[in-house]
Amino acid sequence: MPEKPIVRGAGGTPGGIGEFLAGLAMSVAGAYLLTSRVIVTSSFWSWWGFNGFGLSLLPVLVGIGMLFFNGRSVLGWLLLFTGAVIIGAGILMNLSIYFQPTSLFNTLVMMGLLAGGIGLIARAVQAH
């Protein structure tokens, strides 16, 4: 009589599919509730008290010009990539993140769902 194949569950271990799905649902719900209470704003770029955004565009514009002249220019690609990284870093560095005032109960529910969901997911991927 042939042996029954072991049904693989979450993380390649037997069982744990229900725990994994419940943990995933809890984590998603907690993360959604938490992130819906966060406000992200930005401010203008400043460099030693002056607006520095225009200066961050300089490598990108020079790189684009060089690439239109010669599409295989290594220096052009390097300037374009460096300028894009500077602009991306500048955007991230000038973000202000605020947590909206909320009740302690709502905060505990959000954090509890997130932590409990992560715990269930971790439990589901272990062998039962």
C-alpha cells in the first residue's frame, strides 16, 4: 500500500495553513489601521539655509545631456544615476511623519493585531 504524501503547509512544514492565513489577516488589518493614522508631510529642501533642490537636479541634467550626445557615455550614466539617488535621498530626508492623536484602546488594538499576526505567522512556519 503506497504511503500518503505529507501535505506541506506554511513554510514547507506540515500543517499551519490556517494559523498562517489568520496571522496574515491580523497583520494586514493591524498594519492598515496603524498606517491609516500616520500623516506624512514634506518640507522644502534646504542646504545651509538655502533651497537646495535645484542644485540636486544639476547632475541629472548634465547626465541627460551627455546621454543624448552619446548614449554609451559611462560618465553620463554615472551622473544620471548619482543625481537620481541624490533626489531620492533628498525626498526621504525631508519627510516628516506624524502619528495622529488616537485613543489608547485604538492604539492597543492596532499594535495587538500587528504583533499577534506576526506571532501566528512565525508559529505557522514551524513544524507542528
